[in-house]
Amino acid sequence: MFGLSSSEVGPALLEHLEGYLFKTIVPPDLVGGIIVEAVQADSGDIVPPRGFLAGVEAICRRHGIMLLLDEVKIGLGRTGKWWGFSHEDVAPDLVALGKALGGGLPLSAVVGRAEVLDAATANNMYTTAGNPVACAAALATLDVIEEEGLVARAAEIGGYLLKSLRQLQAVHPLIGDVRGLGCIVGVELVRDRTTRVPAPSETAKTVYRCYENGLLVFYSGLYSNVLEFTPPLTLSVAEVDEGVDKLDRSLADVEAGRVTDESLGKYQGW
Ligand SMILES: Cc1ncc(COP(=O)(O)O)c(C=O)c1O
């Protein structure tokens, strides 16, 4: 959907789904469910235009398809609301949770209506399901998120992080876009801001120089050219300032050619 403005791309994608994919690749009556992230994380931290998720839900309802929200990465407050889908007025049929849920212990969950989850006998029986220690950790995690006001905190500190990273865009030509919602932020690196040609090797070099400077950053995106920031929701303003300063210096080194191809020799990405 290159070349479309951000207000055009949402409706165009919805039309592609209903007007093209359903008519050519897969008829809607063969589709049991559509799985979607409210912010597409690993594909490049893409925040869809407002109305997109509600549009997906409307398509699901029109065709009797279930709407499944993957909240594994962005759920539990990260986006500044408890759930990523809460930024729009949608009601998913099933929600997948993981990562932060166990507060460090391994735990994932699927939450949904009983008639969906109980549809098949013994459908949800796994050896390690319902592990009491992990479940206790999850309940404690939910308490901490609530008691420490971490959802509101994610919106606040995430907004500050986004603003600080946008300020870097003014001084670093490599930065093509900075986007995010609460505490998930992506910085897209490009070789040319007009054509938006991805800059994957520059991204790898930036990640590596950040690591040398004491800042751990991943990259994401279909073209491996998006620096991803998914910090703890307890991040302080001072930590944002320190991290952004390290990124600033790392980008300057990459732009000035001070990080060589050879220095990446042992680095295999994430
Ligand atoms: C959005 C999203 N969904 C699902 C998963 C998979 O979760 P798990 O590693 O618990 O299987 C990941 C993992 O990284 C993820 O980012």
C-alpha cells in the first residue's frame, strides 16, 4: 500500500480483504477467525490508522468470522490502555495473552467467551496448563499493574519517549519515521526519506553501537530496519533521557561511517 496517505491506507486494506482476498483467495465462509494485533509489533511496530480495527471487526461480523486479538506483546497496559484493542470500540471473541502476564514466569493464556472456549471436549488440556505458581505470579502481576498505576504510566512515559525520539528525527537523516502507542515505539531507518528505501545494515550497525554504548535495542520490521522500543512500564524520565542520548550518539557514529561492516562480523542480529 505504498504511496497511500495514512488516512487512505486503512480503508484500502479493508477493501483488499473483503473486496479482493475474500473473492479470489479464500471465501469468507471458509474463514473461522481473523487474528490481528492492535499494534503490529514484529512487522515494524506499525500503529494502524484509527478505525482500522473496528473495520476488521465489522467485516468479521458481516461474515460470521471470529475476531481474535493477539495481545501477547502489547496487552496488559503497554499501549497506555489495558488492552491494545481498547483504543477502538471493539469486542474480540478471543484474546491471547503472554509475555508480561507471568511477571517473568512462563505463562500464556487465551481468554474468551465460554461457548467458544468450551466448544470442543478437552480442547484446552495441556500438561503444564494452569500451573499454580505461574498463575499466582500472574495474579500478583495484575495487582502490581493496578496498584502502581502502570497503565497510565505507560501512556505518560511512552508519550515522552515518542516525543524525545521524534526530536532525534530532526538531526538524523537516517530516521524516516517515529511511531508508537504508549510504551511500544518504532524508529524506522531509511536510506532516503522521500523514497523510504529501508536501511537494514545501518539498523544492524545502530543496534550494535547502541549495545557498545550500553543500550539494548532490538530491531523489527519486514525489512529489519525498525528499532523497537518496548521498555518496562516503570521506565523513568531520566532513563529515557539516558537511552535517547545513547541512541543519538550511536546514530551519529553510523551516519559518519564510524561503524564498519567488519565490526558486525560476529553479530547475528536477534
Ligand atoms: C505478538 C506476539 N504474539 C505471540 C508471540 C508468541 O508468544 P510465545 O513466545 O509465548 O509463544 C509473540 C512472541 O514473541 C508475539 O510477539
